[in-house]
Amino acid sequence: MGHCVEWGIETYEQDWYSLQWWKTPWLRQAAGRGDAWMRHIHEAASARGVTEQLCMAEASHLLAGLDNPSVTTMRTSVDYKAGISKETFWPQFHTTGLLAWAVGVWPFKDNFWSSERCGEQEALISILSGGIVGVSDGLGRAVRDVVMRTCRADGLLLKPDRPATPIDRMFLPHARPFLTAAWSERPGLGRWTYLAAYHLASEHPERTVEDRLWAQLQTDPGFPVEDMFVFPERVTDWHVDLADDLGLNGRFVVYDWRRGEAFAPEDGRFEMTPFEHLYDFAYYVVAPVLDNGLALIGETDKYVTLADRRFEGVAVNGDAVTVTVVGVPGERVTLRAYDVEAGAFLPSVTVEIGIEGQQEVTIQNGGRAPSGRSGRPN
């Protein structure tokens, strides 16, 4: 742990907790030895101000770390493999994240390549976890635009308040894409929900022999991947019900992040535009309609459009919304809002962060774009 401090390491990952437990008989030969082993690690980290990540841990290790504040994250997926068999990574990561979050620990997805064919999905999953974002492309290979959607100009991550986990309906038989939700809360204003959907289907024609083989290698022969989550043969159901799926009641605007369009769904229900390719994805920001009829989508250049490390304050002022944006001096931030009555976006507003690291800006509901179901950027 002393070397961690010398080398500038902030989080220490104790790897293979489960393997060390089962392969070291001494730890299991007397009561308290396993606890003492973990306690010594915790005390050494805490004494030096280093946080910890539990990796390849079992539930017992997670529970044993509860009384130690240095434990902040937990690896909740198997080792990353670029480009293939996402059905053996994404559902399991999000599902195990339920356990981590239930005890106040942020899930970590493992490192990823932004340059792989699903690099955008990997980055989105990582930042929506609320945990560490481990970009691990080779030097010069990282896709800058993808990486920068997770953070400010200074690298500070823009996270949700709660990690993305599967919606409850994913645990029942279905023919839908794999749906996860995270959110950001604003007291007095409501909840901004980040809904991601991933195309996973066991009989998809694009699922390769390598995908299937890797799924077998990654799982116990007696516990195949089909038994680890509801894995539909084909995805044919594209509906989303805000109340049923997300527990949202009231007035909301849905922003289709990939298409740059927004709409207020009738009866709180909408159909996703089908995305047919295996491992493809859709991403929606569900923003509450404020008292003045506006919905603040936020910073649409980022995955998490209303992160607390970007928006220090949000206030409704008559027919406008005033926000205090924070970041790096000189950093430019573009904001989007939607007028429900007009059925259109307001003109986007770009603000430059001042020398003190913040800037206040007001978004007015004047100058409306042409009305219609969807508004597009000006």
C-alpha cells in the first residue's frame, strides 16, 4: 500500500478474492482467518488514504467489506473480451450490479477498448455504472469522441446518481432488447432517467460460432448462458412503458440520444425505432416536464446529460430555465431543452465556462422551432 501512494495509485484492486479463498486452505481452517486477511488489507489501505476495489469477489467478501469505508467499487463482471459474445458480459454485469448497489458499492465493468466494434456500447455501459471507466486501448488507438462523452475536458467523469441495472421486466419471459436504467435526481424538479437497450438474441443470424463458443467457455457447463438471464431467441417487442418499465408517472419528454430527436409520448408509452443488428443499441434520456412546460434535456454531447458534476444548479424562472454549469475554464458546453406545447426543441445554447470554473445561463422558451413530433438541433 505504501508503493500505491508512491506510484500515484488512488484505488487498489485486490484481484481474485474467490480464488485465493478457495485455493488457500489456511484461510478456511479456523474461524476469523478470512476476516482477518481482509481486515489487514482494509486497514493498510485506509491508513494511507487509498480506496479499494473488490475483484472476483463472492457475496461473503462484499459483506465483509461493508464496515470498511475504503471499499468503494466492486468488479461485477468477468474479464473483458473485445468484440464478441456480449451476452456473457453485459447482462451479468448489470444484474450483479444490483447486489453491489444494494450495499452502497459502485459496480465496475472492467476495462474496455473504445476502438472495438461495440466501443460506444462499452463506454456507455461503463459511465452509466457510476463506477470507474477503464479505457484500455493501445496508445494512439482510443476513439477520442467516444471517450470524451463520458467526462468533462479535465477528465472528471459525468455520472448518474444511481448505476444502470436491468428493469424488473427483464427477469420475466420477453422478446425485448435487454433494457437497463439509471437516473439523476434533482430535488423539487424530478428524475432524469437514462434508458439503454441492447440487442441480444440467442438465434440472431449475426451471432457467430465464436460468440457461441466463447459463451460456453465463459460459463459453467451445468449453468449455460441461457440460464443466466432471459435470453430471447429473437427481439420482436420494441415497446417502452414509462410507468410499467421505469416507475415514472407524470409528464415526460423522451430524447432519442442517437437520432437527436425528442417527443412527449402519448399515455407514457412509445415504440423504439428497431435496431436490428446483434449487439446494437438504443439510448434514451427521459426528462421531466417542468412547471413551465419545458423539459431540460441537458448536455446532449455527453451520455449522462444532467450530471451533478456539470450542473451545479437548475431553477425554473417563469418561462425559462436557469442553470449553473461547471467545468474547466474555457470549456464550451451546449445545452438542449424541449418545449412540449410547441412540440419542438428550443434553440440550443452554447456557454463557455468562465475563469472561476462556472457559468450561469438562462434558456428561454422564445424563438421556437417549427412544431412537430420531433425537434432537431438548430
